[in-house]
Amino acid sequence: MQAMGEGKIPMPSIAVTIPMKGVAVEFGRIVFEAMADHRHLNPLGGVHGGFIATVLDSVTGCAIHTTLGPGVGYGTIDLNVKMLKAVPQNVPLIAEGKVIHTTRSLGIAEATLKDSDGNFYAHATATCMILRR
């Protein structure tokens, strides 16, 4: 995760579909920048909620990932997203994920989606299953 956040290794392919890049990585916390564009619109012309859900799922999962050792995986069990206002197109947004609690088999994290002025667009909580081999 650290190497990805520093740009030493590429982001996963979802970061092409939903433009995201690492900004900060530390134990239990991750920050991505994401930006919706014309490819992410719903039939009414607004940014689709799936864009928001994907970004917030990414940062909650990656926040949990920062706490795991080599060879340990994770998978989202539950994602609860609250969309607070319409996401604008072509505006860089900051998605921050933080671990709330982990056990041997579960990780719980929360995330926010804001712009650079601190305007709040969405909040999420997620539970991930920790997959130990």
C-alpha cells in the first residue's frame, strides 16, 4: 500500500475506470484523490452513486489493508454509504479512509468524501472480512 500511495507501483485497474490516485498512506489511514467526469453520469446527467460507492469502498478497504501483514487479504462484507449532496464533475475530491477497529477476522473502517474546501459529499462505513491463509 505504501508503494502504491507513493506512485512506485501502479494503482489497480479500477483507478482507471474511477479516476483515483494515492495521496497519503499510513497505518490505519489512507487518502485518495478522485474525480468524476462525463463517464460517470446517471441518466439524469448527475454523477452516479456508484462512483461514490466505489471510491468509498476503495478507501475503507485500503485503510484496512494498511494494517495487514504480507499474504493477508480482505474482502468487503458490508458497505453503508450516505450520499449527502451531488458530486460535481471535473472537481478533484479527497476520499479519506480510517480504520475504526480490527479483530483477527474482521476490520471496520469509515470514510469521507470532501472537496478541497471541506464541503462534505458522502460518508461510509464498511466491514471487511480478513482472509488469513
